[in-house]
Amino acid sequence: MPQQSSMHFLLNWAKERIDEMDAALASFEVKAGQAKAESKVKTDQLLADLTQRRDEFQALLKAKAQAGEAAWADAKADLERQWNGFEAQVKTYFEDAGKQLEQQQVTFKGIAAAQAKAWREAADKFREAAGKVATARAADVEAALQQLKSDASEAEARLQKLKQAGSDSWSVMSAALAESRKAFDQANHAAWNALKGSDTKS
């Protein structure tokens, strides 16, 4: 289970990033369909670049998923670089495009929904894995699951509040998404570590 729990954490981490990429791409696809001729070229190029980054991320993930935990340690650094490049390109687009509040809101809402979905799916996967482990530390596993759910609710509430405010800049929205993403990673890692610890005692 130790190797499996680390793999679960990394797979959840990567899936959450892909879901965010897909949400951002979906918002830009709508924008590309509505763009006027002069801005359509720029939007189409952004969409092509971001799609390529997402596809490269997925290809690396797929290649490393079969290779085991040692390969994952190396791959995670590459995946993080690709994720950071994707995120930086979105940020640059919003900074260069000026005040595109509606597009920022659509993109933010899509990414926030992807994050909320990732939290729920991670909790469901953890619950399923925990159910398969007979352990003397069942209380620790249950506490980790409850903490994951609680953190998910708090993150979703913060993002909902920001969604409703609606007038913040992309940097404020991006910072909120990054904070939620960091909390997801920490909660996900803690939950799987609790499960890993329970397995060593069973």
C-alpha cells in the first residue's frame, strides 16, 4: 500500500491539473467562437498553444503512470514545469488582453468547478481505498477522510464567494485558485499518508 498510496496522490494531483486545463480550454474555445476577425487569430493561437501544453502534460502522465513510483518522482517535476507554463500562459493572456472581465469570470468559474470536482473525486477514491483496508487505525483513516471533506467544503465556499464578487482581477482569482490547489494537494497527501500508515499496522 505505501507505493500505491503515493501513486494515488500523484494521480489525483495530475488529474486535478488536467481538469483545470480542460476547463480553461473550454472557456477559450467559447471565446474563439465569438471572437471578431482581428482577435480571433490571437485567441486561436492561444487555444492551440494551451491545447498542445495540455496534450504534452497528458502524454507524459500516461507514459510515467505505467513506470512505477520511482519514475513518478522524476515525472512530477516535469509535470509541474508544464503545469506552470500552462498557468503562466493563461496569466499572460489576461494581462496582455486588458480588461476582459467576462472572459476572466468564465475561465475562473470553470477552473473553480474543476477544482471542486477534483476534491469530491479524491474523497470518493480515498473512501473506497480506505474501505478495502482492515485496520486497527480505522479512526485515523476516518479522521483523514473527514478532514479531506471539510477542507473541500471550505475551499469550495471560498471559491464560491469569490465567484459571486465577480469584479476581481485575474491575479486575485488566480491566487485564490492556487491557494485552493495547494490545500487540495496537502489534504490529498495527508489522507493517503494516513491510509499508508494504517496499512503498515494491519
